[in-house]
Amino acid sequence: MLLFVVDSMRQKISLMHMLNKGQKISRLTILNFDHYNKKRDAYYLCRCDCGNEKIIRGSKIGKITHSCGCLRLEIVRRKKPELSNEKSHLWKENVGYRAIHLWVIKNKGKANKCSHCGANTGKIEWANIDHKYRRNLDDYIQLCTSCHRDYDIKNNNYRGRW
Ligand SMILES: [Zn+2]
Ligand SMILES: [Zn+2]
């Protein structure tokens, strides 16, 4: 009787380890059963959300292994913010420019005439005079795209974002 219980428990455990095709665990999607090792551990071919494919022991999936390894890399990056800081900093800057740009349009209207060459066709943008992007409406002049580029290169050696 005891033997039977132990046996059925063992069976249950091994069934628990059986993974179905298409099953998604953490970042991993089970593509196919791959092989058994000598200890009868099942290995599966998995596809990670990042696109990598990897053969992983079934009993590890979702417990020890949640991705092809990319997740661990991300966690390391998160713990060492200097690795990803530069990107997020740039991103914040971009959002800042955009917000100020929208604010200028809201207060001064859409730019429609270049104050350098007088062009009123094509793309006219609000350009920031000193590139400090302060919330001072007098710091912004209307420039067509080509004057804007010339102006930025001449004055600041800077290729403007807008
Ligand atoms: Zn991955
Ligand atoms: Zn112009």
C-alpha cells in the first residue's frame, strides 16, 4: 500500500514536470520536447520572448529558469543603473524638449513664417535661440527647416531636434 502511494506520488511529480507544447511559463514558450538525460530529466526546446531558442530542463522552467538568460541580464542592468542610465537620461531630455515645443506652439501658435529667409511654405519650426530650452517665449523664433539647420550649426555646432 505504502509502495503504491509512493509510486503514484512519483507519477504525479513526473506528470507535474510534463510540459505541453505552446505552454507559456514566464518568458518561455515550450516549443517541443527535446530529450531525456540519463536521469530521465526531460529537456524542452523553448523560445524566449526575446526571440532566443534554448534547450532547458523541464524541472527548472519557471522555477530557476525564466528566460533564455536575457532576464538575468536585465536584472543585472537594473542593479547597475549606470549601464542603462544614459539611455533613460536621453529619453527624459527628449520628452522635455517635446513638452516645451508643444508649450511654445500653444502660446505662440503654429510657426508659419521663417524669420530668417521669410519662407512661409514648407516646414517652419520654432527654434530655441540659445538652446537652453527655458520656458521663455522670447527665446523662440520661427525658422524654416533649412535655416534652422544652418542656425543650429552656426551658433551651437548643434544639430537640433526640432
Ligand atoms: Zn531571452
Ligand atoms: Zn528660412
